[in-house]
Amino acid sequence: MRGMNTHAVIAAAALAGLAFAGAAAGDDVSALSCRTPRGVTFRITADGLSFVEFGGRPVAEGSWSVFNAEGWFKDAGTGKVDTKKLLRKTIAVLGPGRARVVHDRGDVRCITDYRIEGEDVLISARVENNHPAEPMNVAGFGGLTFHFDRPPEGLMYVQHISYFQAHGVGLCHPGHWAKIGGSYATDGRIGVGTSPRATGLMRTLTLWDYADWAQGRREAVPRRRLMYFAVGPVPARGARTFDFCLRVSPDCGWKHLLDPYRRHFAETFGPVRYRRDGRWIATDYLNHSQQAVSPSNPYGFHGQFRRIDTPEGAKAFCDKLVAALSENGGQGAIVWGQGGDDPRGAMYRPDFDVLPPEVEAQWKTIAARFAEAKLKLGVTTRPRHLALRKDWRRDEIIDINPLDPGHRAMLWRRFESMIAKGCTLFYLDSFGSSFEDVLLMRSLREKMGPDVLTFAEHQCDAIMPYSGGYSETTFSAGTPGGEGDAGPHYRLWSGLRNWEIYEYLAPGCQMASRLYQGEKDIPKGFETPAAFFFGQRITPLLPVSGFARLAETHAAQQRYLRPDGKWKAE
């Protein structure tokens, strides 16, 4: 394949703000070198992206090529599509900052277009599978090793191949292990950011593999091998295009390095589809245990105001919560175990809308009291699961199939039933951090509209446009002078940096958290839990058992929020 005239390419590159150098005379150019406005040089050869340099020192070197990655993941495919042997490689320069590299590897031809824009290398790989019968279910790309001045820091997923072979593609993003689809790495001198591009909702994974897996050297060696996986089948005798973005910059700020991913995220998942309300929420656990079941307490509730299966208990419940919420600026309450403790197990039930008759009878009173006070009422749900009989006494849990219209309709009927009962807050138990959860939540949000708030127990970034997150927070006494710990602090289990990134990717998303427990008592004069939560733009969840903190929660809320629950800084 012939490229542009060398002189024409150099002239066009200059107009585009890129410094260009061709390595061969005549019409064909055997390599493309471009220097970005910030001084990073990218070099593309017949090996693909093969060299990155900054300040006269190499940042990365090697190659960039496709391989069949089915062998990396459990049950991903037969591995029969051969990509082991490189049979042929060519390059042609197509214009300023543009080159095309063709690799023939066994059964696969990969036609990769490189385009350098500003600080980014945009990589578009068309993978053609010439195997007569077998698909290639997972495409892998790699071959480039980064050299950092010191062990890099950032958002870098890394794990041994055996881990993926044991657990499968569910570890990819969006998922519980790879919660964020982009990545960034920096040594303070240079920063690297990566992002999928134009994938739609597809499982992907960027790995920063250790250059040396020897014990004691993994984190210490400042070299990392970049790898990218895309779980999108390339059919036999078919083709598929995979796009990827690599940013290399002396600006090492994580927001700058993740900016290409933020743009990809917005194109893929769109804006937040619910109206965030930052006001604090009351919580309570109503179910006790099977040991509490008796003729006078047939559903195993906690006593007194938690006996919502009796008129006296339902009135006491409303008296206690409605007054506390109304007088202290709360938005509403979410309860756990609204149906009591089910003898068939599964604790927080997938059939969360099925209430005992006695509870059903009192629920109208509870909903009416909350509605009269203009407060929200919420319950615990378990959206991903179905309960089936395991034996005569116990149930077992299986997953809902998000691609089955019947399953989605059944799940929506349950939410619809509780919304009809006055619920506009939902805790989503065991939910939020999988590819399947994102599919389900996207479908649910379309039907719920923006005024029903949900809080997923587990989060990945892709769930946040559709649902708020739920977390626990622990107070740590710290170890002053210890490595990496400056002293007492709060720890958000979802991760404060993850939460920062979620807000950066999905402005207007919501996180709610409660103080779980502390290693020690919070010192007098130390930042209160409410001040910590509101300072981090997190909605406090205040258990009834923690109502001693009502006044301080309300006071902190008034500093940060307007009466309608919107942040004053917005």
C-alpha cells in the first residue's frame, strides 16, 4: 500500500501543529514520527505504535498488535483461531499524523489505523477472522512496555493471567473488579491515560501488567506492559473494529489523563437520568431473625415501633420517623426487611413486593403518613435475583437474565407494585457492579423516570448514570507516622477516589453512605460524620439507632444544601 508524498505529509503535519519526520525517501514512508505540542514523540512503524519519547528519554517501546485472548479468560472460547505467528507486516502513511499498519497473524488480518490528535493516539483496529468455522470471542492487544522513572501510581488494574482464567470475562469492565473503564498511570514526570472508544456497552479491560512477576519485584520494577482486551466476538469469516485511545502527557493530573475516557463515557452511557437529592435519609432494619418468630410475632420483626405488622407498631413507626425527618430536614426513610424474616431464607428477598397480609394492611397508613408530611418512603430490593425452591423448607437464588424481556417485565412489575404503594426510594441489595446489572438498571430507569431514587450496594462507573450508589463508611484511628497513614480518618468503602471519578464522569450522580462502625470512638473536636459526608458531596444515611446525631446532621446539611436538596455550590 502506497502512502502520500513525503513532502506533502510534512507540510500538512506542520499545519496541524505536529512535528513530522519520515524515515524513507520517495513516495513510501516506512515510519511515522510525530511530536505533540507538549513535546511527546510518538513513532509508528510496521510493528504498530513502537516508541514513545519525552524529554530525550523513552517512555515506551515495543509494538502494538492483536492476539486471540480467549486463553486469558475462563470459558471464553476454543482458542482455535490462530494469531501466534506474524506472517506479514506493512505500514503506509496516510496523512498528517496518520498511518495504517497491516498485520497478518495466522488466521487473522488486523488493519490498524493510527491518528495522532493533540496528545492522543487514536487507534482503530479492524480485525478480520479468516478461520472457516470458529469465532474469536475476545480480542487482545499488546506488546508495548512503558518505562517509568519510579513505580507508577494511578488507576492501573493488574492481576496474574491465572486469575482471569479462573473467573472469566466478568472481571472486565463494567464489573466488580474493573469498576472504571479507563485507566491512568504516572510517575510524576509523565502521565499515561487510556480509554476504549466507540465500543457501545461492551466488556473491555485495560491491564498494566507487571514487567517482572517475581516476588518482591512486582510493584518495585518501574516498567509495565500495557494490554487491552475487548469482549466482542469476531465471527468466522467476519470482521469487527476495535477502537482505543492512548494519551501521553507531562500533565499528570488524573482528570487530564482520564479526559478521553470521560468523553467516551458520555457517548456510551449519557447523562444522569435521575434528580439527585442530597438531604439525609433515615434507615432502619425491621426484620430480626427466625429465633424471634413466635405466635405473637409471626414474621420475626424487631419489637416496638418496628412491628409494622400491627396498628400500634405502624403508628409508632410513623410517629418516630416522621417527626425526626420533618424537624431535621430529612428527605425520607428506607427500611430493610419490610416483609419480616422469611422462613425460606434469602434474607432481603428478590420478591420484595410480596408483603405479609398484616403488613400490607398497615402499609397504607404508613404511606399516607409519609405522603402527608411530604416525605419519601423506601424499601430494600434485590433486583438481580430470583428465588426458587431448593427444597421443601429453603429457597435458592439464581440470576435474572437481563436480555430476557419476560425477566425484565417481571422485575419491573415488582418495582411498579411498590411505587404504587408509595415508595420512591429503593435500596438495591447485591446489585450494581456487573455488566448485567447495568443492562437491568438502564431498563428500570427508563420506566421509573427521574424522580425515583435508587441506591446500588455495589457500584461501577457505568451504573451511576442510572442509579445512585450506596456505601458504608468506617472511622479509622490511624497510625500517626505510619506508612501511608497520616492519622485518624474516614474511609468510604466504595473508595473516595472512585467516587471522585464517578462524579467527574457522571456529573449529578449520587452516593449515599452510613457510618458503619469505628475502630475507636471519634475524638472530641474531630470532623463529625455528617461534616465528612456533606464535605464529600455524599448523602448521609442515618440509622434510627444513630438519631443522637440528628442535630449535627441537620446543621451540617444547612451549610452545604439548599432546602430542596440541591448543593449550594451547584
